Amino acid sequence: MKHLILKQIQERLEKRLQKLEASINDLQNQVLGSSHAMQSWSDTSRSQFRGVIAKLQPRAEKIKECLRKIAEIDTEKKYNSIEIGALIKTNDSWYFLGPAGVGAESIEINGISITTISIISPLGKNLKGKKQGQEINFNKERIKIEEII
């Protein structure tokens, strides 16, 4: 089941990365093309486009780093405690703990709804290191860890 979860996460991240890289490329082309316009508009727009590009490029790098970390997850590993790559069954939900960059999204696998969470999210930080049978308090709710896969 974990390989299906990772595949869906990877596909979603790759789509985001493609859109982000397309936006960066479009902006870079506009920076190159803006020199044909009036000089004052051209200088201003080039500067603004470069500022946007500078903000988008680190996002793309974070997605690439997340994809690298996802590729390193061993889908056959047995977990004694919760860490990146663990599939967690609790008394009320299923969770998959991913690396930084994995957003809280719902994935449907074999009729089971699984919420992906990041290791740096508040819930991810709370779950990290916990073992089967332990409980945590989160958002005024008691969550019991029933199984770690």
C-alpha cells in the first residue's frame, strides 16, 4: 500500500513542479522580451519579474528535495516507532508521514482514506518517535496509535 501512496504523492509533486517551472520559464521569457517595450516600463517590469522568479525558484528546489527524499523511502521497512515513511493507523484515521514538503492531502487507496502529513507539521512533530499503543493529545483530541506500518 505504501508504494501506491508514494506514487500518488510523487505524481502530485511532479505536477506542481511542472507548473512552477513553466511559470518560471514564462517569466524569464518576459524578462528577455520586455526590453522591446518603453525603457521605463521595461526596467520596472524586468525588476518585478526577477523578484517573482527569485521567490519561485526556492519553491521549485524544495519540491525537488522532497521528491528526492520520497524516492529514498523503503516501502518494505518495518517501523518500531513513527518516522518518515511510516503509515500510521490511529483510532480515528490513517496517516502517512512524509518529508518536509508533503502537504496535508487526502489519498484514497483500496477504499481507505489516508491523510499525508509532513514531519515538520504540528501533527507530524507530535507523532514522531511514538510507538504502537501510545497516545497523543492533538487539537483537544486524544489520538491512539493502533498500528505502524
